[in-house]
Amino acid sequence: MKTLIFAFVGASLLTSPLLPAQGTGAADNSPKCSVAISAKKSEVTLGKAIVLTIKTTNISDETIELSFGHRGDMPDAFQFEILDENGQPVKKNGHRFVTLPNGEVVEAPATLAGSRRIGAMAPGETWELQAIITEEYDFDHPGSYSIRACLPARNATSTHAAFPRVCSDPATITVLATKQ
């Protein structure tokens, strides 16, 4: 199996299958790919980088197209769901984001240098990407955080099959207080 590797960080992997969208004419509801995440460290000190590895594997018997580019230190194809120990979503307010007086959060700059590449993933192929999640999310207090990486839904086109949103199982990261 070929593997496109951008970074390797070890830990156990958590997975979830990508299924074909309902109503696309596909009679087969078998998974198309899986998403798994792992953390370089399960415990980090407040203010330090949280590094994740995201593995996407094509578990179908057909070639699928996915993005594997980056915007800064974050892969452009994924959305993240991050909850703190109280079940509250973590603000998308890392140092790249600004909260306006009206409460709207905007990215600054609006466009980051990076690569936006689409690739054809053959059956059985795995791609591995690194994400420094603290580039976009504000882990502002010590505690336990649950993180999931999700591929957003994609509508069918004349050349691409539709995919529903698929997420990894959650990884848990503990943010420790800084030492005085």
C-alpha cells in the first residue's frame, strides 16, 4: 500500500468510515474511506502546540478524489470539532483569528500561503497529514479536550461521487496548567 506522508507522529488511531451519500443512485452503502487521528502527545502544557496526525484511507474498491493541501500548518480538507471538559466548543480563535466587536470571528489574513492540491486516492491507499491544531483553535484553559477531524460533505458532480460528512472517533488531549 502506498502512503503519502507529510509527518509521522505515533499514537493509537481512531477511525470512522466515509459512506456514499443517500439518493446519489449508489445502491451500495459500504464505506469509501476512513479518517483517523492521533496526537503526538496526549498531555501538553497550556500555550504549547498541539500536533495531530490525520490518516485518511480509501477502503473502497474505487479511486476517490480528496484534497491534501495545507493552509499554514492546517490541512485544508478537514473541519474540526473540539469540545472542552464541559462539552463547550473551543473557539476558533487561534493567533490567526480575530474577533470583531460584533462577535464575528474572521481569519487574518483572509488567505494564507499554502497549497490546495487535489489527489486521486487509489483503493487501499492511505494519506497522512499533520495539523498543528493550536494554529486555529484557542485552548485557553487547563482541562480535557475532545477533538474530531471531519471531512465535510461533498455534493455529487458529473465527475465526482457525493460523500456525506465523515468524522474520526474523538481523541482526548489534556492541557496542563503552566508551571510557575
